[in-house]
Amino acid sequence: MPSDSYWIDVKHDGLHAYRRIRGRDPYVVKQKADAQVAAWDEKWSKIQQRQLALRSKEEKKEEAARRTQEASESLQNIDNTLTSALSRNAAINWELLKDHSEFPGPKPKLKAKQGYPLEPDALGPRYKATLSIWDRMFSSRRQRKQDAARALFQKDYAAWQEARIRIDKENLDADIQHQKRVSAWESERASFESTQQTKNAAVDAQRAAYMGMAPESIIDYCDQVLSNSEYPDTFPKSWRLDYRSDAKLLLIEYSLPNTDALPRVKEVKYNTSHDEFVEVYLQDSALEKMYDALLYKITFRTIHEVFQADLINAIDFIVFNGWVKAIDKASGQEVNGCILSVQVSKQEFTAINLNQIDPKACFKKLKGVGSSKLAALVPVRPILQLDTQDERFISSHDVFAALDDSVNLAAMDWEEFEQLIREVFEKEFSANGSEVKITRASRDGGVDAVVFDPDPLRGGKIVIQAKRYTNTVGVSAVRDLYGTLMNEGANKGILVTTADYGPDAYEFAKDKPLTLLSGSNLLHLLEKHGHRAKIDLKEAKQILQLPTNRRGE
């Protein structure tokens, strides 16, 4: 999984729903998580409302019919797991990943300024003294009324001036506050647009890296493709990916649902006499049949989506390993096992009409590995297995030179390397009571060790070959091992190398009694028996100073 990925686990107790929301951007992941919770809350609210509305037997009969319809649709959706995805374009639309939204807040508007009250008019009727006949006859009386009128005008005029000063101040304060609001709005908009541009630039950079076929970007892209694939909330939706650029091979370690995640109700009846709902469940045999078909359909759907979304032809082969986490009924402990594994080329897969296939028959035709009844959860050996924990294995295109382990197996002397292989397998098989016969060291491509296992069921003769290679091992070396196995009359052959195997090598070996151990597998085997080392192919090439096509190294 890319180290810069983010996820949020969301659940709803009422609906018993769980989902892991994943993505590269924490803001987008948070938005999706909030949207999922809101959708669940709305669905749960409707369920509660329906329950409160059931006030009569007729309504309850209708409710039983509705729940039966929902159960039928759930079962139909499981049946349509593969075909429902065939009409959808799984390729990532980069523009849809970008944020093109407008800044949500409107620009603050300036409120209308307060106007001045009407200016007092000294000649207006309010300030004109009203004189009676006596006022005209006596000047003192007339003067008092005229003085009172002037005083009233002066008072009103002073109040008008004060109001004008207050209004000027309030209008000025309003202008200042408006400018502050505008400045804050412009700052928020600039921040919004800057964040938006950063996010969109990250999408462009991700797209450019993908178009440039950067291995990590191809993994990120395929991770997004699988994240966009909608499944029921009860399904785990978890996987790990690895991409081998030299072979153009994508390895998918996929968490499949266990039977507890499947719908079991096929009908709901309303018992009027007991005033209760009665659920009718699928029989165990029908459930197991549905479960087996579902796992094959998820396998092909996943492969289809990845191949269809591969717009730059970065993937020629896919290895799909299906893992199921369940409770072991014998021990009561949780176990996680690979129960199916298949490798297929894009050319071979695109020739399949997925609308018309029997998924199980198609899986067998592709020489997939799995038990006859997947519901039994019988573990199988994956065709190719992802190893992300051991960082000591260094490929030629992704080097971490600063490691504590000092011995580079890929640069060892070939005789020392073959001797090391013989010794580690002697420890491995001798512990089980097997007899290990060591052959004389040679470079003739023959047998490096022979194991005689006395077990009556799994035992027999096993031949082992060791290849200290710095390049991908092709199919010719595997054919040689198979020929040696036939000549020796052995039950099984093991080929171990410091490098890795091409898809053609795995394709040749997958239906034969051959085991291919890569450099990563070898490191784990050594560590199991108390030895630590490293494999640095690039360093080995420099030390050996051999052409990449010489002696197969």
C-alpha cells in the first residue's frame, strides 16, 4: 500500500455496516467518510420511521412484502457481482479528481449609508413666531415669542449638527468594517484557491507520473481503480498491490468476504396470529453455492477492472490471490488464508466473454489454484506471493543500499552460493526426518541437492537447483528443472534464485509439481534457520561486471 495513503474507518451500529474510506488526499477522504455516514444515517432514519408507522396488520403485511423484495434484491445483487461491473468504465477520470468548485462564500456587500436628517430651515413655519393682536400691540410680548422661535431653531440646528457628526462616524465605521470583511473574504478565497490549485496540481503530478509508468504511480492508480469499485458495506474492501515493471506484472493480494458477509434472508413473512415477522433463510447448501460463485466473480471483476483501466498498457499479467479472514471452527481463533490464486495475461483475459462464462469453469480453464469448494476455506499455495515486509530485497530499479546486512547473495562466488543452498535445505528437510543427499558442486545446470522424504502421503524424491542470477529468470530455466525432474524420476522440483521469475516461468510451473523460490523467499528461508543476508541485484551486477545476458546472470 502506498505510504502516503489515508483512510478512515466508518461504521453504523444500527445498520451493522462498516467501510474503509481510502484515498491519497486526507480532505477528500474526510469528505467521502462524512458523505457515507450521512447516507447511512438517512437510511437508518427511514428504517426507524417505517417501524414507527407499522400500526396495523395490513401495514405489517406490506412491510413483510417490502422486506422480501429487499432480500430478493440483495441476493440478485450478489448474483450480478460480475455482470453489473462490465458496463462501467473503470478507468480513472483525472479531471473528476480535481476540485473545480467555486469559493462558497459570497463577497460581502456594503450596506447603504445612513442619510442626514432634514436640515432645519430658519424660515420654516416651525420657527416662525405666531403673534396675536396683543403681541403686535405690545413689543415685549412679541419679542419673547420671536426669541423663543429662534431658540427652538438653534436647539434643533445643534441637534441636527450632532446627528450629522454621529451619522458620519457610523458611516465611516461601517466602511471600515466592510473593508475588514472584504479583506477577510479575499484572504479566505485566496487560501481556498491556493489549496484548490495545490490539490489539482497534485492530481496533475499523479497523472504525469502514471503516464510516465512510474511503478509506484501504477500501484496508486490501480489502488484508486479498486477503491472505486462498489461492493456491499459488509465486504472488507481491502487489498495489497505489487508491480513488477520488468515483467509488467501486477500482483493483487485481495481480501475476500467470508460467508458471514453474505445476505441469508430470502423471504420475510408476517405471522398474524403471533403478530411477528418470520425470516426464511437460505439453506446451507445454497449459501455455499452462492459463496463459491461470488468469490470467482469478485476475482474476475477485479481483474477486468484493472485491465480495462490500464490505459497505458503498463500491465501484461495479473496474479490474483484471494484471502479470506474467518474464525476457525476447530480452534475458535481468527485465521487468514489464501483460498484461490490465478495468473492471467491481458491478451488471454480480454478474449473471454465475461457476460457468458461460468466463473468456476473459466477459473479452472485458466489453471487457477483453489479447492473444489471454496466455502470450506481450504488454504492453497499462491502462484506468486507479495512480500512487503522484508526490505532487504533490493531490485535493480529500487535500491536501498544502507542496510545492516553485509553479505550480498547475488554477488557471492557461485560455488559458495550453491553450497549455502545445499546447507539451508539440509536444515529445512532434515528437521522433518527427510534424508538430504548433497551432490557435487558444479555449473552444469544439473541437480544441486536431492531430498528423500519418507512421508507416505507427501513424500518422495525432490530435486533442487540453485541459480545465482541478477536478472529475471525466464521459462527456459524452469523447463530445464522440469526435464531434470522427469529424468530423475522425482516427485517434485524446487528452483531457488537470488532474483525473481518472469510471468512465463510462473505460467509454465503452475500446473506442474514445481516450486519457484525467489530471492525474497530465500532470505526468509535463511532467516528461519538463523542466517541473515541481503540481495542487491544492482550492486551484484557491478561487482560481477558481467553482461546482463552472459551465463544467464
